[in-house]
Amino acid sequence: MAKDAPAYLVKGDDPSLVAQAARTLIEELVGERDPALVVEEHGGPSADDLDVGAVVDACTTPPFLIDRRVVVVRDAGRLVAADGARLVTLLADPLPSTRLVLVGGGGTVPQALSKAVSSKGVVVDASAGTGRDRGRWLAEQLKDGPVRLTGGAAKRVGDHLGEDLGRLAGLLQTLAVAYGEGATVNEDELVPFLGEAGSVPPWDLTDAIDAGSTATALATLHRMLGAGGRAGPEIVAILHRHFSGMLRLDGTDIGSGEEAAALLGVRSPFVAKKALAQSRRLGSDRVAQAIILLAAADLDVKGLSALPADVVLEVLVARLSRLARTRTPARK
């Protein structure tokens, strides 16, 4: 991952994956040296503030008793524009012995600083991505892991972890301890180490509802409530956005995903086209029924009903799925 550059930016949308990538990068930069002499840390969740002055001093001070200093800035998103400008100036003439590592988190890294690192250093994207990108990322991690998984075991890992891919490295290390480095692990040997199922993306729930698959939709809901830790009002909001998009498209003469995306204000024509197709599949009456169900559920998960929030959501998801299974009456 590392190369001889004055600065590095580790970014991504999963804090655990960002932390793992940062740890790997720092280990590569330190090499065989003593980390206590080489690495200097600044910032992080436990720090009250992030003193950019101390970072600048560390980057401009030659190392003592060693040939390299690695200055690590945690939660670099806490840096304000003025802080970023000071570090950009620093990167214009960096000390040859210093390696600056900016670890994302805490907000958005100032754009000027991000551009400067991209120009003069290395940007490490720790994101797993979605769809095919996620599949490729997972395959690469498994290929480079300490154990080998059979095809069935690899698929089971991907399905089980869902969005919680930050757990993958720990799982592979645990398997290596249990079965030995380089061992081939099948699905039966894997299962006892999986733990709780990971969360899943919101579109898994909406896709299952749109397909009228109540069992799949309820299973997905339970994963979102469990490992995902999503609250009832948040799930209702996800479903409301999904069906309100159909409501906005209902009755229009829009015919393409691009037109639908423009109306809904979303970037993806593919997503917008799916909403358009489902809106027409359901028809005006059932889209309206869905909105009414969602409005009632919203009040119930916020305390209007004596039922627990998970029960309210189960009933809501089952009813929405049933709407998708109902045949649209033939036009006369």
C-alpha cells in the first residue's frame, strides 16, 4: 500500500475499515523501526481538540535517534479550512524524513488539503463499495487473508456480514488461530465463528417489499433492527422516502430513468427508473394506501400505540409487501 511519499490520506465510509487501513499503512511506513521512536499521534475521538500547530511542529522537526518520523493525525475531518491551509503550505516543501498520515473521520477533510495530498502524496480509499465493487473487494480480502475459504464459506461470509465488513479481518484472524495459517475452511467449520448477522443496506428491505416477498422483507427488517441498530423511526423514514418517490412519479408521463431522477432529485437513473416502474406497477390507489400505512406507523413507533416498535414495523412491512402482491385490476 505504502510508497515513498510525504503525505497520505486514508478515507472511507466505514470507520473500522478506515482504522484497519491506517494501521496497515503505518506498519508499512514504520517497517522494522521502533514505533515508539517513529510514530507521533495527534487527535482522535478521545482528544479534546486537534492542535494543528503541534502537527506542524512535529512535521518540521527532524527525528531523534532514527531516520524517519511518522506523524499521524486521527479524525482529520476535524481540521478547519485554516488548518488545512497550513498543512498545504507544509506539503509544498516537506521535510524528507517526515511522513504525514491523515486518517479520515470527525467530518470532512478540507478540500484544499485533500487535493494537495492527492497531488503530492497517496490517497488510500478504504471503502468496500457496493454491488460488484463490494464483491471484488471481499474477494481480494479473502485471497490475501490468513486462511482459505471454500466457495460456500466465502459466500456465507459475505451474506452474513452484510454491511459490517469491518468484522472481516478479525474473523479471518480468529479462523487462523483456530485452524492454523493457510488452512482451508469450509462452511461447517466457519459457522461457529460467525457471531451475530451483520446489517444490510436499506435497499435490501425495499427491494424485498417491492417484490412482495414478505418472508425476505421481515428477515431483512430483523437484521436492520438487530446488528444494524436502526431505530423504528429511522426505518419508517427509509420506507417513507421510498414510497413518497413513487407518489411523486404517479400520474406523470415520464418515460426514462433520467427524467425520473431529475424529478426526484437523485443521482442514479437506475434507482429512479426502479421507483417509476414500481409506481406504475402498484397504481395510484395502492401507492396512496402505502403512504397512509406509513403515516400511521410513524405515529405508532413514536409512542401513539402500546405495541413495541418492532411489532409495529413487522405489521407495516407485511402490509406493504402484501400491497405489492395484489393484482392491479384490469382497465376497462
